[in-house]
Amino acid sequence: MAETDNDPAGLNEGLDPKAYPEIWFEQIVQQHVTPPIVGLKPHHVPLQSGRVAVVIDVPAAKGDPHQVDGRYYRRHNFNRLIMEHYEIRDAFRRQITPDLFVTLSFLDGDRHNLGFPERHDTSHPFNLIADINNRSNQPASHAVVDIGIAAELVLVSRGSYERLDQADNDRRIPMHWLRWTVASPPALPIFKEHRRLLTDNVIMLAINHRDMGNHKIFDLTVKISAPGFSSTEHWAILARGPRLTLYPPGSPYAAQL
């Protein structure tokens, strides 16, 4: 690609496919990268001129980080930077510790339309489903998940979750706190290839009509602890009239919390 100020500015004249066959790119990469990248796939893309552009598919790494000519690099914006010692240490540590995350959803996905019984101020209950997965190749044999639910939401049923009187809350606002724990054995460990429900019994919530409003945001806080790992993430439920939309961590609405 030709570029201007780090932005694509169109294709250049391309390469001679006979001088640069697809296997040439794979050989060059593997000569300079340690450990070798498994599943690397270069592709020729024909151009009208008879020459080719080259696309190289690089699969996500599942093992140790890779070094190039004896050094480890990371991306920062448009730059390639040599990694510091602590960054290399953390990259290797991620291969020997779990990296857990929880996904929340309604029974019908990330949206739900509320219904209200006749002459009642509180909505029909809706379901909140939580499952857990692991980004790391290292299984988690023990884990604790605390789910904080904005106090404005009515907790109709907590299923098999343990109810906590209080929990560490970085924002110090009233919340319902529920806990799920796993220990292996007897339970299966949490491993990368298998997403699992926290419990078969879903959380059931409702909303009082007085607590609703156009673009009302409700906080859902998920705290995960496991040996060598901890995280806190905020999800958001946005109410636009009777329609609820669930937003994951990193989304604009969750970032407001």
C-alpha cells in the first residue's frame, strides 16, 4: 500500500509474482521470527497490471510471545516499539495464568422489551444470564465471580447465586451483590475451549416504572478473582422507554459508569 501520514493512499505498483511467490514470504518470516508462527498464510491478490499485492494472514498466538531477530516488539499507534522487561514478563505470565471474562445477556440476546402488568408499577421480570470463559490456555481450577446490580433494579430471584450483604465497591453506590464460586474438583476447570454458564438458574430482575426514564443507565459490575488473576468490568443496561439494551465493557454507555 502507498500511504500518506500513516493513512492508506491506494495501492502501489505491486510485485512480480514470479520473483516473490507466496512461499517466499512465509520463508522470510519464519527465518526471523522465534518461535515459528503456525498457520501463517500469504496470499497473492492479482492486480490489473499483471502484478500482485500480498496479504498475509497471521493467526492469533496460542503460546509464548514471538521475537523478531532476537527482540520482542509491540505496537503503539503506528509505531513499532521494543518491549520493556516488565512487558515481556507480563506477556509470558499470561500463558501460565488464567484470563477470565464474564459475558452477560438477556434471554433474547442484548435487547429486551419490558412489559407491565395492568395496574402495577413494577415490570414483568426479565432474565439476566451470565457465562464465563477463559482467554488463556491455562485452565482456572478455582474462581470467584461477584456480580453487582444497580439497586434501582428489583432483584426478583437470584437463583443459585449466594447473596452478599456487601462487597468491595469502587464507586460506593448501593447495589445488589451476588456471588458464584467454582472449585475443581469436583467441578470442571474453566478452560479456553468451553464457555460455561455460571449457574443454570438465571438472575431475574424487574424495574419499577418510577425508576425508568429516557436514556436511563443501570450499572452491572462484574468482579472476577482467580489464583494469579483479578478483574473488574462494568456493563450497562440502557432503558429507552420500555426497551432495554445491554452494553458490554468498553462501550460508550458502560464507560460512563
